[in-house]
Amino acid sequence: MKKKIILIYLVVFILTACNSNSTQSPICGKTMNEDISLPDTFYRKFIGTFGSREIVLDLTKNDTILTGEYYDKSGSVPKSLRGIIGSDFKFNLSETNNNYEEVGNFSGSFTSNSTISGKWTDKVGKQTISFNLSEKTDSVVQITYEKRQSKNCKYAEKNKKKLTEDAMSWDTLCTTIDLDLLTVKLPSSEASKKVNDTIMKSLCYLGIYDDRYATIEELMNSVNSIEDGTGFELSIGVYLVTNDNNIICINIGESFYDFGAAHAQSVGNSYNFDIRTGDIITLDDILVQNYAETLNKIGESIFIETYGSEGWQFEQGSFELTRDFAITPGGLLFSYDQSEIGVYAAGAPEVFIPYKDINNLIKPNGLLKAWRK
């Protein structure tokens, strides 16, 4: 008798719960995430709270892979994120520094098609910060992503069948090109064409063995021009850095390993565009006249404070910032390629100059006026 009573109460409880909130429990035949539907690929911009701060997060999804960057709304250097998302819409994003070392982790989930929430934890687990972000759709450039790969295994397969004692490790490697491409859609079709053409021309200029290509297709087909005993692995990525305040910044990076070389070579360039016109933005466009000397002095101070003064290819007092820079919401980010200003082992140093340090150099009514401190 008691078992029957308990069973009746249980059935009533379940029916009441299902009627009051039909998406609350799997028992009701539904899940919390039933109304969420995410495409295989997307780019979205989120804004919201990160503890007591307000942050902006640019997030890209490619199948189960998530990549992106986030920064303080008040201004800071963007911080890189990479991770995965599951079929339950839960995700983990690892935050890394300039040395690709993990410094924190975002663990959360999509609570709707346009909102995410969760917790950020530092590397050692001593600090935890809650975040709640919503998608921003107004004044955001539309971006689409595409992955391409070309591979030539002709000689690799042949060598695997006839390995000799003097065979090298790369004799059985396929020659490959991996390309992560993006295209933008701006309010103006003419401006869109300018930006996308610049991206395409830059990709074709990268080339292999100093070759240059007229189209992306020619570049991808270059894997078929190798000879026996030669080959390479080439990875090219087109990444979003900034999408805010009528400015979009795109970084194009290449990692090239020539089979038999001591190590891979990496290069990168950032391109800043005015989304209203599609024109490239230069330092002359955003800074007052005769800015160079002051800007270089500030850059040198930050460089030495960050990396020290020994072992670099400049004398103190004669430091010059690279012309490769990215406009971010918090400041200007100058990036050197490996071996550009020091030995290969020194890596690819960066100099981040906050706008507050160069407020007097920024044109008062220029493109950066919204970020002047």
C-alpha cells in the first residue's frame, strides 16, 4: 500500500513539473537546450559582464572548434581563446598569452542562441570569475570562414614502399597547404570588395620559394609542383583582430616548413580597414604630424621593460617600431616577425602601446577619437 502511495505521489510530481516548465528536465521528454540551434560555422560578437568588468568577446565556431579573442570594454590588449563546444552547447575555452602558455579557462554554455554564461578560472584554480554575455548584432561586420587544404602524397607513398637506410624522416611526409580564409561583408559592396581583394592579394603574395600566384587556386595547386626529395608544409591563417568603432583589423599569418630545414619560419602582417570605405588605415591616418620620434621612444621603453635591452638588434635610443601594427580597442599592437629584431630563438616580440600613453598623438577627430583616454 505504501509503495502505491509513493508511486502516485511521484507521478503527480513529474506531471506537475512538466506542466510548469516543459524544458526543465529530460524526464519530461525535453532538455534545457531544446530551443538552441547553432550553425556549423559562425562569427559572433558578445558583450557583457566579466565579474565587475565589461568585456567584448569575438567568437568563431568551425564545427566543434571555437576560437576568438576578448578584451575589456575600457581598453586592453585582446587575449586569445581556443577550445571546443559539445553537442550539449557546453564549451571550454583556453586563454593563452603571447608565449602560447595557458593562463586561464572559460567554462560555460549557450543559454540561448544569443547568450552565453559560465565561469572563468585562472590556471592554478585560485581565482574564479562569473561571466554573462549577449550577442551584439548592430554595427558588426559580417564575417564568413572557409577552410581549404591541398595535399600531395605522390612521393611520400612511393618512398614508404621502398625505404632505404639513408632515407630522411621527411621522405614519407606529404606536401600540404592548409588555409583558413575569411571574407567580410560590409554595408558597402564596394568597400567589401576592397577589403576582400586586399586579403586575397596578400595571400597570393606569401607564396612558396619566392613564387607568386595570381589566384588562391594557383597557390593551393602549388603542392603539385614539387620534385622527389623536396616538399613543404604551409599553414596560412586569416584571423580577425578587431571589429569595432568602424574599424576592422585582419591578421594574415604564415608558418612554412621546408622539408629538411632546421625549423619552420613564421611571418605575419596586420591590415587595418575603415569599414565605411574599405581603405587601409595607416599610422599617418590616425596620429598627428611628427609623431614618429615620440612614438618610438614610448615603444622602446615598453619593449625594454618587457623583454630587456640585451640581445636585440638595436642600440638604445635608436629603436624603431615596426610598421606592422594592429588597431585594437585598447591600444596599438606592434608585432615583429621572428628574426626581424633579434635571433630566431627570441621569438616574435610584440609591443602594446595603450591609447592613454599616446593620447596627445591621436588625432582628436580621427578614427580613434572614441578610444582616446
